Amino acid sequence: MKMKFIYLILFCCIICSSCEKATDYNSSPRDNFETLWRIMDENYCFFEFKDVDWDEVHERYSLLVKDTMNQYELFDLLADMLAEVKDGHTNLISSFDMSRYWAWYEDYPANFNEDIQDNYLGTDYKIAGGMKYKRLVNDQIGYVYYGSFSSGVGENNLDYMLVHFKDCKGLIFDVRDNGGGTLTYSDRIASRFLKERILTGYTQYKKGNGHTDFTDPKPVYISPSDRILWTRPVVVLTNRHSYSATNDFVNIMRLLPQVTIMGDRTGGGSGLPFSSELPNGWSIRFSACPMLDINKQHTEFGIDPDVSVSMTEEDMAKGKDTIIDSAIELLLSKADSTNTTTK
């Protein structure tokens, strides 16, 4: 975990020294267009992986830039250009709007319904930091819902939650519709399920302005917490809205032998985001550093579950969450199998 932040600090020092200052340019539509295109050209990390011809994008959008454009027209044009990279981490931010690319989950089934989830959580669930948790099925299965990695989770929160589940046969950790947040919480939670230090992947950083100018992949490790651990079966629930830091969490959890990933493919978002500024003061946020899995492969387009399950219309009409029910069934079957083996 610490290595991620050390590398990020080093990266920030490098990229900040190479970024143009807004005061060096005029604020004409042309200058803002060229500055945005160049910042992306020199620093965005997925052009090659996504097979985006950024020079062709420049040629096409350059023809649309007019000196007579007002700020709203310019914003929409630049937002459309950024959408060419199909990246949920890439946003143009002004005082009046923020561009966003949401097709990574909008074009897919939701596989999550908060109203139906209420049928499982009820109103007597417990809250620890950003986690909602409760025992299900006559206290046999622990259920945790974590809706955002931007919501703080402390070590004491995790201790109390795991103690609450100490007699449970299995644990469901639901990160559906979790759009991401802070990697610190991803590592903190994942460390509670480890038996030993493991390699979780690799990180690369830009070392030049070319689209393929990256450092060699640097390994990233995570170690078990020195506090309460959970080594019994776990099912992590995912859908297409499991993004960014959530994608990182799933990438770690899928490496553990007692963990099953269930639901739909995650939304991806494996690039560490970074921000810069245009001459007119607008901010640009984009993916700058690729995070790779243990096979040095990108997970930018998401991670497939071990067991694919979708919420069926029939079950939803009955107020049932097919994915939660499938997770409960799997955990109970594992518990029964263990009991049979030990008899």
C-alpha cells in the first residue's frame, strides 16, 4: 500500500514539472483546444491499449474549433473529444459543468436494486464507517454492503464488524454500484482476508511524452493485517458500476483461495487519475498511470466474475436479489461440504 503512494508522489513530481502553466497561454478557444489535446497526448496512459489514434482525433476536432465559440460551445466540443478515449476517469471540469463518460456501466444491466437490497438489510443493520452490515439466514451468513471507497473505513470499524460475524459460516462483501474512491480503503479491507503477503499487480508511470514511454512495471504487494482476520469463505458481489478503486479491490480479492467473485463484470477503471489545468482555468482529470494485474495485463475494461449471475426479472418482481441469494446458496453449500469432510 505504501509503495503505491510513494510511486504516485514521484509521478506527480515528474508530471507537474512537464505540464504547461495556464499563464503561458491565451484563453482563446484554439489555445484551450491545443493545450488540452497536448496534455492528453503527453500524459494519458491508455492510447495504445485502447487503440485510439489521438492524431486523427486532433485533425477531426480541430476543424470544429472556431474563435467565435462561446464557453459553453467550447466545453461541449472538448468534452466530446475527451469521450473518444472512453474513460470514466477522464473529466473536464468548469464552473458550470463537468464532462463525464458513463458508458462503462450505462449500457449494461444494473444488477443492483437498492429497494430490493432493503429486503435483506432491513432497518436493524449496523453501520461501521462506510459499511452497512448484518447477519442473514439465522445468523449463518454475514452480509456487508460498501457503497463507496470514498467513505472512510477505520481499523476499529473492521474489527467490530468481523467480531459481529465470528460465528458465521461465510461472508458476503457487496461492492455493487461502488464507483470507487480511495485505494487506501481497498488495501485496508483486503488485508483482513490475507494469510500471507502477496503480489497484487504492477504499476507503471510515464517517463516521457510518447504514448508508450512508461517505466518498467513495478510490483505492488499487500500484507495481512496484524489485527482480526477472516479466512473463511467469502463471496464478493460485483456489477458494471464497480469501478476504479473497487476494480482494484476485486483484483486483489480474486487472488485469495477462499474468495469467489460473483455477479457481473466490473466496470474497470484501472488507471490512476491525475489533474491538470487549461489556460482558461478549467481542470482536466485523466488516467495517467496504468495498474496491471499479476500477469501484467490491463484491467481497464473490467474483471470477469468467477461465477456470473444476473438479477432476473422474475426474482425482482418477488423482491428477491438473485445475486445475494446465489451467494448465500454457495456459502451454505461450502459450509455443508466442510462439515461433511470433517465428520
